[in-house]
Amino acid sequence: MNLGEAQQFLREYEREAAEMCFRVKQSQWNFSTNITDANKRRMLEEQALESKLDRLSWRRATSFTWTRLPDSQTRRQLNILVTQTRAGLPDNEFNELQQVISEMKDIYSRARVCPYHNRMNNYCDLALEPDLTRALAHTRDYEEQLHLWKAWRDSVGPPIRSFRDAGQQERSLYEDEEFESHIDEVWATVAPLYRQLHTYVRRRLIQQYGSQRVRPDGPIPAHLLGNMWAQNWKNLADIVLPYPGKQSVDVTPEMLRQGYTPLRMFQLAEEFYTSMGMNPMPPEFWHHSMLEKPLGRDVVCRASAWDFCNHNDYRIKQCTEVTMEDLQTIHHEMAHIQYYLQYANQPLLFRDGANPGFHEAVGAMIELSVITPRHLQRIGLLNNITDEYGEMTNTNETNINFLLTMALDKVAYLPFAYVVDQWRWRLFSEEWKVEEMNSRWWDLRMRHQGIIPPIPRSENDFDPAAKYHVVADMPYIRYFVSLILQFQLHESLCQAAGHFGPLHTCDIYRSREAGRLLSEILSMGSSRSWSEIIHVMTKGRTDKLDSRPLLEYFQPLAMWLSVQNRDEKIVGWATNNEDSAGLKVEAPHSHQT
């Protein structure tokens, strides 16, 4: 078959797939904004039709000897169709996989647990969101934390453990044959900062709970970190912030005082982007988006951005409340809309992030500007700004509080984002046996995260299933990539904006130069390899993931932590047989991590 036939096929695919995409997105939107059985049935019907089109398109695409076609863009589109989908599985395996994932997701969504203070009655209806998440964030009762942690895993792990995950690796999406080793190298460069943070937080937890519950040189029990998966430690701020008397940068009270509404918050976010010369939201956005939780019907409140694949319909769904956290989320979700708008003129197969972590990195990068005291002052939400906010020097107490709060969110997340797919990849390659997958999970978490289960675990448990992405067969390494990449993006745009001073004080608001560079990066979508796009983004300095900007951002905190930890016997953690006893894995008597 010749190039002309391949291009004709892609034109036909573009038309059919865009129409199907619109129908599927519309049905998903209708269900998410009005949860009914009828809307769910319609959504599942449309998704089944989309799956059928994907499989037919895959079969047609594989009929071309696409690797020999002379046009690089045609080759790239066919490569995406052929290699970046599960449509190539035999029909029976494909159907089995979809059924297994559906059943696991159903178990996860229906799981409920009993409240700690009322365990003996039958009123066991606490869901993960918001009940368990909120309770773990706020309680400091050791036994209640343990109950919530264990009860959730008991409710989802054993029922799901009987399923075999038939997923395949995500690594091919990164177009890098050495991707896994490159990720390992990046993690090795940021692990020392994580160990400093871990050591400091452990000392504060010992002050809270005592050394009989948290060993002074050991891993941290997983249920004490304010999060069901110990992946984010920001809920520990009341325990670990060193200067509690210093005002935090929370403008929620000021927003309420000024009479902010959800609509005004979205308009403020739009102005962030237009101030940089980027696109305003199209009329359809304001007409169709769900900006507040509606009355009288159930909705999926998790904030999300939507592209309906027709060049004009873009929406955000969010149950907005007037808080600083929701203001950040709006800026983040609107960054996804900006990405959609910028690459709208690309072929459908190129209307995606440059790699699976790029979309998320762009949204998180925007937040790095939005949360700075400088930005909040410029938009009139931090009016009584003082020298300590304005200067944000490398030594002042407010600055350390700010950076430590950021580290509890970003740095604490790095090892968890790293280990989830390390675990899956080794199972998929059969390097590890299915019969030892729970002990292997905890071995990875102890080695890289310094976290141990608070009670003994066995292969009768299946603790990875406590995380939705494992159950739903959603690749996770993209979040590690995003964490590193967002700081590379931030540094590049700050340099374009002519920023001087510490990286964590940069605000790209109102910078047309930063807007031009960001628009150039986003407009390429996935039409070029992400290494090429990073090369453009960094003005040729690198074409790889690079942790240096992240380390520069947190450098003042790293220096402060090293001083705080100077009297510790170990920066990091030592593990012993007692730590490993409940993991059913052979462990050395002691080693420093």
C-alpha cells in the first residue's frame, strides 16, 4: 500500500474518530453531571462502540507497512494507532481484560467501612471520598488512624486479589528504549532531598506519638502521614511546620471578605492566561461548564477538564467552593483547556500531551506561580503584604514554612509516584511471582519511601488495590514524570519572563514572553517527540527529564533541613527484621537507606 492510501485512511479515521469522541465525551459528561442508571447505560453503550472503532482502526492501520512510509507525520500517526492501544489483543483476551477492570472498579467504588467510634453497629457506610480521606487528614488518634487504614484495605484488597492484572507496560509511550533506567537515575538524584524531609518529619511524629510507636531511626508507619496511601503529607502541616506563629499564605478569608463567587474565580483564572497573551475561554466554555455543584441531582465532583473533539466545545466540571485551594484547582484545570486550545489544529491523533505526564505537568506548573505571595498580592488577595513575604529571602521563617508546605506536597509524593509502576512492571515481566506481590509491594515502599505497614501484612492481603489507579489499570509513572517536568517548565518560563531571584518566588503572570514560549510548546501537542519539545522548551539546554530545577526550587529548604538533621544518627532510615516481619520477605538485619 502506498503513502496516498495511508493518508486517505487517516483522513477517514480523523472524521469517524472525532465524531465518536464527541459522542462518548457527551455521554460521559451527562453521566458525570447527572448520575442516573439511564445515563450510565448510555455511556457504557457509547464506550463499547468506541472500543469497536478502535479495534477496527487498529486492524486497518496494521495492514500498512507504516515503518517504511516516507512521510514522518503519517508514520507517527500510524505508530500511535498501532502501538499505543490494547486493541491488538485477541478478542477473548480484550473482552476478559475489560470485564476484569470493570469488576475491580465496581468493588472499589462500592467499598464502605465502619466508623471507629461506632464499630459495633451496622451503620458502616463510610466511603473513601470524602469520609475516610477527611478523617485521616484531621485525626491525630493513633488507634483511629490504624482502624481507618486497615478497614479500607480489608474492604477492597481481598475481593480484588483474585483478579490477574493483564495490563501492559506504559513505557513505550515515552519513545525511549532506556526510559526505565533514566527514571531510576532521576529518582537517585532527588532521593537525598526526600531522605532529609523524611528524617525531619519522623522526628516531629515521634514528638506527637512517642518513640514506642515511631522508631527514631526507622521507617514511618504508613497510617500516620495524613493520607490513605502516605503519598502526600500536607495534612501534617499542623505537626511539622517549624514556625507556627508565622502567617500562612491562605487567602480564603480575604476571598470571602471580598465576596468572591465561583464564577469570579474562573474569570480570575482566565485573566491569568490572557495576561500572558494566551487564549480566552470560548463562549461554549461558559455556556456548558459546571462551575458549581448543582442542586437536586448527584454528580461526580472531582474537578476535570474536557475536550469534546470538535474544535469549539471545552468544559470544566468542578463543585467549586470559595477557597484558595479551589482557586488553585481552577487555574490547574484551565491549563488543560489552554493545552486543548493550543493544539486544536493538530490531527486528532496528535491532540494530546507530549508524553503521558505533560498535561499534568503544565497544570501543576501554573500553580507554582499562582500560590506565590507575589502573585496573590498582584491580584489583590494579599493586601497587607510584609517584607518577609515580599522578599522571601533564603533564611526567613515564613519562607521555610512555605517551602516545607510545598515539599510535603511535592517531594513527599516522589517515591510513591516512582514505586507504583516499578511494582507493576516487575509483575508484568514475571520477574516477580504473583504469589508474593503484596510482600514485594511493601518491600518497594520500605526501600524507597521509608514506609512500613502499621500491622503485619500477608499474601492474603492485597494492599496495592487500596489505590484506584491499580484497580482501574491506569499507568502511574506519569505522575513521577509530571513532578520533575513541572519544575523544568517553570524554570524555562521564568527565564523567558526575565525573572531574577530564587525560583520559588517566580510568577509568570503578565509575561507575554512566557506566554509565547508556553503557546509554542503546547501547540505541538504530541506531533513531535517529547524530547524534541523539551529541547525547544529549554532553548537547547537538554532534551531529557532533569531534576536540577526541582532541586534548585527547594534548595533553601534543603540547606535548612540539613541543619535541622545534623544531630541525627541516620538521615534516612534503617530497616531491621522487626520492620520486615509482617512483609513475608527476607530482609537483611540492618541497612541504611
